[in-house]
Amino acid sequence: MIDLQIRTAGAGEAETVLSFWKEAAEGMSITDDVAGVRGLIERDSEALILAESQGRVVGSVIAGYDGWRCSLYRLAVLPSHRRQGVSTALLQAAEQRFLAVGGRRGDAMVLEANERAQRAWGAAGYHREDHWRRWVKPFA
């Protein structure tokens, strides 16, 4: 495992996070802009967890808790840092956060076509629930 620092994102890091996601994440979302990332950090300063190595962001996960559900989004690792324990460290931090606030189950959003991500989530102990489907409606 590489030398990692796991920490939460700061309010001034929206551009850094967006740049990281363009390089490391699959797909983009309607909320992937400076206002969206800043809004997340301002609303829940513990939700956006970053992995850093040698001063560079190499991984991320959003561990959102709304008092009811523990939701996981944007688990991403730079291609050059995959298979080195980064996602494991990020998920451990997210799960510790959820346990500390009384969370009971983590729900992860995983793209249907992203087989690599599906294998990673499975290896971390998560399983697919096919009886659920996501329903969305953009507001903007």
C-alpha cells in the first residue's frame, strides 16, 4: 500500500476535485460543477473524503448521510494508483463515518456499464440489489 492521507475536502477545493474526477471517475453528473461541489462541502463538511499521496489527490468518495440513509457516490481512484489500497482506505473512512452517526447500511451508486467498479464494490463486501431502480428528474 502506498503512503496515503485520508481527509475531508475543504471549501476551496472544488476545482481540484472536479479536475480529479475528469481524470479518474467514470461519467459526469448534472451536479459536477463548482457550485455543486461547494454546496456539498458547505452542507456536509464530512461527506467528501479524499485520499492524498505526496500532496496529490489520488482518490475520492462521497459519503453522504441525511439522517436516514448512508449513500456512497464518486468512489474514484487515479488509474496510476489503482490496486494499491486507495479505495479500501476510502471505504473504511466512509464506513467509520456512517457507524459514528448511527448508520446501518451503505448504498452505493454504481454505473451499470462500469464492470471494474462493480468488481471493486463486490470485493469490498457490497452486493447488487436488482429489485431497486433509480428514478430521476433534473431540476435545471
